[in-house]
Amino acid sequence: MTARTEKRIVDTNVPATANLAVDTNSLEARQLPCVLACVKAIESVVNRGGLVIDAGDEIFDEYRANLSMAGQPGVGDHFLKWVHDHRWGFPDEDRVPITRAGDSYEEFPEHPALSNFDPSDRKFVAVANNHPAKPHILEATDSK
């Protein structure tokens, strides 16, 4: 019997922050733990799988706009290349359909506490909310 792979959604700031590990000497000491945690999280997703994205490639397109498709020099860039090369092999349930509704999504929960939630991050919540496993969203430097 094998353990099930944990399903995860990765906010773009995780691989972007992981890319800072290319030059740890330029980081402030307080940044290093977050950068290393992002590297570990990205390596875990690449090695174990379980990434959940949207079926319309909005998340992938955001990755592409912020990371290098060459797959280097950083861990986050390698992650983008891995997503590009493997996303069509993800289980169907892990390519989640979401429906645009203005600057939000039909699958984004309606709740007064979420009214000021960053519109660019709503796609991650919509995907989590519409996936049967309700996976966690890995996030690094945002705290909106």
C-alpha cells in the first residue's frame, strides 16, 4: 500500500521566493528561512507531485509571467519548466475548472471577510474551493 500524494496549490510567490536562493549572500538573515522553506516546498512538489492547477491555465500563465521557462537559474524556474512539461499528465481532477466572474470567480467564496482579497490571488482560492480534496495553498511572502 502506498501513501496518497498530498494535493497542493502553489501561489506564484513560492517559486519566485525560491529563486532568491540563487544568491543567498544577497539576502538579509531574516529572509533566509522563508527562502529555504520555499525551496523545500517546491522540491517536494516536483519530486512527489500532487500539484493542483486550473484547467484554463490562468495559474500556469501567471507562473510563466514571473519565472523563466528556461528552467534556470533558480529552483522556481525549474518548477515552471516541470509544470510546463508535466501539467497535461496531471490527473483530470487536478486540472480544476474555474469560471471568471468579473475580477473574481464563481467558485470564490462569498464572505464579507474576503471582500478585499487580492483579485490576482482569487484564482488560487477558487481552484482550492472547487477541488474535491480542498487542497492547501502554499504561499510565501503574501499575507493579504
